[in-house]
Amino acid sequence: MSLRVGVVVFPGSNCEQDMLEAMALVGAEGELLWHGDETTNGVDAVIIPGGFAHGDYLRPGAIARFSPVMAAVAEFAASGGPVVGICNGFQVLTEAGLLPGALQKNRGLKFLCAPAELRVESTDSILTRSAEAGSVLQVPINHFEGNYTCDAETLAQLRDEDRIVLRYVDNPNGSVDDIAGVCNAGRNVVGLMPHPERATSELLGSTDGLALLRSIVA
Amino acid sequence: MIFSVHVEVRLRPGIADPQGSTIEKALPTLGFDGVKGVRVGKSIRFDIDAADESAARAEADDLCRRFLTNPVIEDAVIHVEAGAAAGATS
């Protein structure tokens, strides 16, 4: 039986349908979870997709963290359930306190929509466990606020605990230490700015996102 | 009793401010050569119904910490004054 993956939809999410298609490609059964429901509906994994949840008002993710579904997502994460936040989903997870740090406006103040090269720095996370350590994946970015920042103490902790799971080969947005993705201490919550669901077919220019998405359902 | 609150949300010292630095770099082209240290923030105003000023301030502090700022990158200066803000419509 295939795994059920819940894809959270907020008002303003816009990558959920792409993610459902991508889940089918890796043999999982994707289903949408509405932000206003206080449940993760018994799914095996949760993905918070990209978009502009609640219009990104105040700060990206600042209002989404109060959506009723987020308490259920936090509980699911605390019990060890896999949770992945992509782009706006990463911003939501940092605002919700499920991941450390914050995403600021890109260095250079440009909205960036381009392919990016990511190096797999750790395979010890639910997003990278099926990828090859040290491999370079081509996965697109599409964001204005993707400049990862955290204090020096947090950065040292992330490095010491091998929690920087993906780094940009050529840092596009000013992220500290070239960070593209990080995980929590339990390694079951991962956030990244690039969009693996947009690198799932040769027609899209790359299939490298599949290695990441397969990890979620491995 | 009604208190008007003005919250200035600022990036914490040491946090890069690309908007501020872009504005600063543009100023010399307008002839403003002596302007330094431009930082961009947000200004948020609201009214609070509270027993006294310290209660209003405590509530505004809590609201800022939990919602209006992201303490990882921002802090806030909170101004509290007795009376509804001029121009308030509700």
C-alpha cells in the first residue's frame, strides 16, 4: 500500500497541485489538507508547499503559523512524523518554531526564479536519505525571501549536529553559510527554499528533485 | 481605558538590511552625500483597552514578541499613550 502524504493548503498556496503530481511520480498518494482543519488526517508525511500563505502579510509564514492545521502539524512532527516545508513552507516552519532561523529578503533585493545547484551535505534527514552524499542536484528556486539567517550560536549548532542538509553551490540569495535546507534535531522536519517538485521530469529541465521526494516516502 | 500603541519594528543590529543599503547607495545620486546608516523597518499602530498603562504595555510587549516581530531578526520599540489614536475609525 502506498504512503499517504498530506499537502497543506493555505489561502495563497500555489504549489500544492504540482506536489500531488510529484507524489504520484514517487509512488505515494498525495492528498490536500486544508489549513482550517485541526488535523493531519492520519497521513504518513506532511508537506507544506510553496506559495504566499495568507498573502505573506506581516512576514512570510507569520500568519500561517496560527492556522488551525499547524497545531496538528507540530504534534505530528513532535511524534517523529516526517514534515517538509518547501519555499513558503520553509518560511512557515521557521515562523512556527519547528525549524531554527529565519528567511530574509534576498541579498540584491531581486525576486529569483532560476535553476540552482544544490550539494547534498547530509543524508541523515527525511528529505535526503535516498540522495547521494556530496552529489549536486539541479533544482529551481523561486523566491524573494530566501536569504537564510540565524545567530552565530544557532549556526554553530547546525554545523556541529550536521543539520545543514543542502547547500547552494553558487549562493544566489545571500544565505548564511550557503544554506539551502536545514533539519530539526530529530531530523524528521526539513525546510528548503528550492522546489524539488519542479525538478521531476526531463520536460522541466531536471529530474534531480526525485531523489529528494523519494526520501520522504522511503 | 483606551491606550494608543505605536510599534516600530526594526531589524536587529547586525542583521543585513538590503533595503536600507540600497536606499543608502541611491542617495548620493540625489546629492545627499552625508547620509549614513539607513535602516528600513515597519510602523504598526493600534489601540488597546486595558486597566492602566503598564497593563497596556505588557499586552503590547506580548503581542510584539509572539506575532508582530520575528525575534530571530527583528526587535521592536513600543510607544504607549493614553487615549485612542487620532484618526482611528473604529
